[in-house]
Amino acid sequence: MRRFATLFPALVIALALPGCGLQPMYAGGGSGAVAQGLAAVEVPAISGRAGWLVRNALVDRLGAAGEAAPRYRLDVRLDDRLEGLGVLGDDTIGRERRTLRARYQLIDSATGSILLDATAGSDAGIDVVSSEYATIAAEQTALENLAREVADRMVTRIALTLRDENQAAQ
């Protein structure tokens, strides 16, 4: 009886889940519609160091490196800012904020129509220390982390768009 009491809630949840409308995004694994759509996204070069980092992160997440004939193109424009925040008593900056914003469009290569026009961004705080080398290293590390985070947000939004596009086509 005790075993039934512990299994009953799990059974009820398992039976009710299909009725709520939730569907796995990556149904079918690597051969599913969303995964195939992500692999068919071409990411042209993005200018600057931040652009290089974001593009590499996007290509890693999309799995688009080996795609011969991409169906989609992802145009990205970045805004990378570094600004001083905290001013110390001797008028030096004690804290900086690095902000990375991306405006991106997912374009269907066949029709030229824009499937997604969105923005993604993130920011990080950096302590300015007496060692200039340490501060520069912290700024670069922050940029690398921000590039990965912005790329993750972009890929998630693109996957949702491709899933909705696939459902509308069915």
C-alpha cells in the first residue's frame, strides 16, 4: 500500500502532462525539426572582438559549421560598452560595467522574409584594481562570458521561432 501511495502522484502527473499542451522543444533529437532548423542557420562574420566571440558561440550552439546549404541567415549587430560606475575619493574609477547588446534578425534565405527581429543583452560588473593587467584581464573575461550568455539567449529565441514556424507549417 505504501508503494502505491508513492507511485500514485507520479502516475497522475505522467497522465496529465500530455493534456497541458507542453511539448519538448527538441523532439526527435538531432534529427528533429528544431535541431535541423538550427543547423541550417548561417552566421556571417560580426565585426570586432565581441563579434568574433559571439559568432563563435553561436556557431557552437547552432551546430551550423558543417551545413552546406543554409536555409536561414542570422544578421547580428552588437553594441559593446564599458563605462565607469564607482568613483573613489581620489577621483579614480573603482567599478566598471560592461554591457553587451545584440540586435539580430533571422532571415529566410529562400524568400528573404524576416522570421525574427529581436534583441538580447547582458551586463557584468568589474572591479577596477590597482593592477592594470588584472583590470584588463577582468574586462576581457567579462566580455567572453557576456558573449556566451547573449549567444545562449539568441539561440533559445531562434529555437522557439523555428518550432513555431514548424508547427504553423504542419
